[in-house]
Amino acid sequence: MWYRFFPICLLFTLVFPIDIGAQEGDPAAGATVFKKCAICHVAETDQNKVGPSLNGLFGRTAGTHPNFAYSQAMQDVGKGGLVWDETSLRDYLHDPKAKVKGTKMAFVGVKDDTDITNLIAYLKQYSK
């Protein structure tokens, strides 16, 4: 009996696709959010400031950007397998000290999920 409904269900999914992928943000709005980060970080170029460069961040193992003195905690989570992707960065941006206990980053985090989504979209532009 289920086979009678299968073509209808298939047609329904083709006509009304559901995006269950990652959220897409607004890079322009993310640039505004990044102003809070720009005190310590750079995304456009591969130069460190008080914090490490975020240029090419996605796919990078945590605590490994050259010529930056990371906290032991950040180095340890990198050695433990933390690689920056949308999920790990979202968790870190929401509460840095909870994600990496002992991080040197003094920033308390971004509490608004839309701001985080937009910030990730902004940073992705510099990770290609």
C-alpha cells in the first residue's frame, strides 16, 4: 500500500524542496559584527595582531597559525583534533571560554545567533 503514496511524496519533495543544510548569513552584516573582533584580529590579510589572523580560518587546526603564541589550552584542543568549521566556530564564538577552557581570548562571545551566522559568512569569504 505504501507504494501508492511514494510517487506523491517524491513529487512533493521535488516541488517543495527543504534546505536542511547550513544556515547562510549575510557577509555585509558580518563585516559589521567583525568590527568587534577587528580590535585583535584581521581577516583580509594573513597577518597576526593581538590575536591570530583569521584569513584562511576554515579547515585550519586550532592553535596552529604560524608566528602566533597560542595559549597551551588552544594548542591542546588543536592536538586533540579541533579543526575550525562552521559548527566548531559557532560554539567558540558563542562562549570562547566554555569551548576552550584556558583560552587567552578575553572576548566574552557573541550571544546573537544571527550575528554569529553573519560573522561566519563574512569570515568564509577569506577562507577560499
